[in-house]
Amino acid sequence: MRVANRLETITPIGYLSRQISRLVLAAAALIATTGLAAAQTVLPTDAKPTCTASAAEFDNWFASGTVTANGVVDPASSLTFPNIPNCTFYKWSEQMFLWLTSPAPARYGGKSIVLDSPAFYDVSPPNSGGQRTLIPVTPGLRLFGPQISQLGPLGQPVVFDESGKMFNVVRPQAGPTGKPVVQNKAGEAVEIAHTLVGPNGRPVLLDSAGNAINFQTQANGAPLLLDRTGKAINLQLNMIVANGRIFFLDGNGNAIETEQGQADGSVLMTQSKKLVYYALSVNDVYAYFMTGTKNGGITPAPTKFPTTAAELTAIETFALAHSKTFPDPDALTVEVKSAWIEAAGLPNLNEYITIEATIPTYDTSNPLKWVPTGTKQAQMALVGIHVVGSAAGHPEMLWATFENVNNTRNAQYSYTTASNATKTVAQNNGGTWTFSTTPPSATPNNPLMSMNGADIVASSPPTPIGPSDILRMDAWGTLSSSGAFTANNTDIISINNNVLGQLLAGDVRKNYVLTGTTWTAFGQVPPPGPGQVVGTNQMANSTMESFEQPSNCFECHDGSNMLGGTRTSGGVVTGTGLSHIYGVLTPLFP
């Protein structure tokens, strides 16, 4: 990575003068930020500066050696990552985000932004056999889709209960409107419109007219539900609640939807009824690491993501044998998931990073079912992004997430002030947000639509397809019940204040905040023991885990295979494990 240290080329007086100018600009920018629309995520300005990058360090993030508005930022050197908890992890996250969203320099093709350059590859949707391919990014010719893909470690949909515990979901047979069905005493399949818990603790299942269903029971008195293959589901009588919805548990501890629950396949929409579209990408180092590992070009075959100079050299040697060099190999392997909305009609478009892409279009005449009609080219605005990458000492990768400041209201949180006082910030229930209603709903984070094949369907007919009210439950990625709640919040607020304060006025990246980064202690194979998932370990991006709060990255990305991918008894490689895409990716070439 190129390092330009301006301190060696200017006089002390010149340096002091430039730093004073920078402080003035940063103060003006901070005033401007706090004076914007009430709907923006406003950072407390009196937070204790527990995590900061010095002015000289921040200068060196920029390719020119000095901060410039919308200037090119180099990636953090993951190869020489300091690995000193916790601040260096948050600084790595900030620098990687600024790099990905930098204008692409010549070595990246000189068009669009770094993330939208030929150094990255889009990950295709799975084919009929579950396999995915890598598609070299061509700016303006990318295809985004509207589905949030949240799968658990067994490759199944998941839900999280109110304590954050994850359950795999088994879906029962569905009726004409998509709701689960139960067999009544007459042997008829009746749709379950709603579920209640009776005074005896047993379930009461209601039909669409609100009448209790006289359902057939299993030996233990549980309702007789069938899965989508027609087999009886071995239900227990105990239930869980996830986001205000009731689920039964089967004999294996899986959650069974008895009314439409929130799981994989949900679709998100803004309050102005713009669909959210997603892209899943990897960098060139990842692509050639995966290819060389799978086709035998890298020997011995790695068993984890690269973190050392020797491991990187093996990837570079393999790539060079195929006439490929990397513009920034020290970034190591990077995985990115990003969320976008159509830019057309946004009143504050200057506050968004934008690119061009192709998106599907829909016939929206039926409020319960949208059918695809084709595609169109559109300018897209970035609303959320996961930045995931391997780094020295951390083959489990660092998992960071960022959001646009207009996205979503935060739930109440606390932090430490510069005077060492604890201050509480109440939930802001006013303003006009991209994904939150005003006034807020009593039951936020409930999905109203999901994917059914290529169609978008209403999740709870007759409630039509439409926007959900989204609340970021853990504002800065830590549960309020955690002993580290206030300290972690303070760290994240501090690094945000520091970075946004040093970015110059007019830099569009000032409108994005880090909401958390997590990793495992000492790079352990996730999931490690209690307390070993560290950093902000309950972070959820409101544009990608909208309906999966609270959640923990390493509950789904479990690392039982540190590369990801499990070979079943039938010889099929799944997308489970640490990386949900590694196992099902086809090498770039044989």
C-alpha cells in the first residue's frame, strides 16, 4: 500500500497552519451536519474521544497524502493490521469504507467508484443446482435484485427471538393466500390467520373469519401441521416470540411459522415506496484465492482465509501465472454486501453515493402480488453496506456495517461524555426517515412482503404490499443489557465524530456512519465460547437485517468450515459455514 507522509515534506509552521485550517473546516462541517434535517442520525458532539485517528494518520489514508473532498482513499493494509482491540478494528472499518466508496483511480479503471470497478466481481444468484458464479464488474451493467438473503448455518431461513437467540425455520404447507395451514377435525386444510395463547398455555389458532380452528392434534396435543413435502411436523407445545410474532418449536428446536413470520426472502421498501435492491461482491484477491484453492492452483490448499504475507504471496503467484495482478493486494480478501434504492425523486440526492445499475421492474396493479415485467437502467443510491475482510490475526474476518444518516431512527442508547458522565439519548420519534414511520409503529420491524419465486407477494394478506416501519434496535451494535453497552457506543460515536469531522465539507461520505464492527477474540473459529464474539456483537444493518434484530453475524456465519461450504452426504456443497458464498462459488476457470 502506498504511504505518503506529508509531515516529512512541509515545515512545522506550514503543518500547524494547515491543521488549524482543517480544524476550522471540520468544525464548520460538524455544525452543518447537526443543522440538517431532523430525520438525520445526529451524533452526540460531547462524546468522550475514546477512539480516534490522528490528523497525520488520517492524511495517510488518502492516496495523495492529504485529505481532499471526495478524494481517493487507499485500503487499510489488512496484511499489517495492528490487531489491538478495539479501536484499530473500527479504524480499519472506516478506512475500508472510504476506499470502497472512493472515486476509482486509474489502477481501478478510472470510472465510477472502487466498489463499482473491474477489481470486483459480482456474485450471481444461485442456479438450479445452488451454484453461484463470479461476474467481473462492468460499471453501469450490473444487475441488482430485491431480496434480502438471510440464511442460518445450516443453509435454512432463520428467525431471532427477543433475546437474540437464533432458530432455523421450517415452513409448513401454505394455503391459497400463502398462510400456513392446519388440518381440522374434518380433515380439511384451513389457513391460520392468527395465533393466540389460551389461558391454559395452549395455542388457539384462528381462521380468516376470526374463529378458532378445531384442529387435529398430535399425541402431545400440539396442532397437526404438515411440512411442504406433506410430512407431519413433530411439534412441541412450547413457543417462542420473534418480533411480536408467535412460532412453535419442533422436536429439533426449529421454529415453525404459524402466522407469517420474518425469515429469509423478505423484501424491504422505503416509506416513499422505493424497493431496496442488493448486490453481493468480492474483490480480486478473494476471487483468485477461491479459484486457486478449488482448482488446485494453490498448494497446499488453504483451509482458512489468508492473513499472512506467505499466504498472500501464494495467491499473487497463482494470479500472475494467469496474467492477473492486483491493484491493492494488501487489502486481502474482501466480501461486500450493499443495499441501494432508485435515486430518481430523492429530495437530497447529493447526500448519497450513486452508481448506475440494471434493476427488475414489476406490474404493481395487484396490491398482493407484484409480477416482474422486465428490467430498466437506473441511477442507484447507496443506503447500506456490509464490509467484511480478512486481516492479520483474523481469518474469521472483520465484519463492519455502515448506513446512510437518513435511513432509520435509533432506539434509546447511552454513551460516556468527555466529562465522564453517562448520558442517555432517547429514541427520536419525529422527523421524516427513509425507512421509519412518524409517528413510529408499536410493532416495528415486521415484513409486509417477500419473494415467491420471481414475484413479490404480500406477507400477511389482506394487508397489501407496502413499506414496513423500521427501528434500529441496537443503535451502535450492542445490546442494552450488555455490560459493554455504554463503552461500545462511546467508541463507535467517537470514531464517527473523528472521521466525519476530518472529511472536508462536500464529501458525500460524510453522510454515512459506522454502526458497528465485530470479530472473535484472538481470531477463534466462530462461534467461540461465551463472551468471545467481541466488538459490537449485536449489530444489524437496518437495510439488510431489517427483520432480523437483534442478531449476531457469527450465529449465521458459524465458521465450522473456516472458508465456508459443507459437503453433504450426497456430495452437494452448500453455502453454509463462515462465508455463505465460498462453498457454492464456481472457480473463475478450471
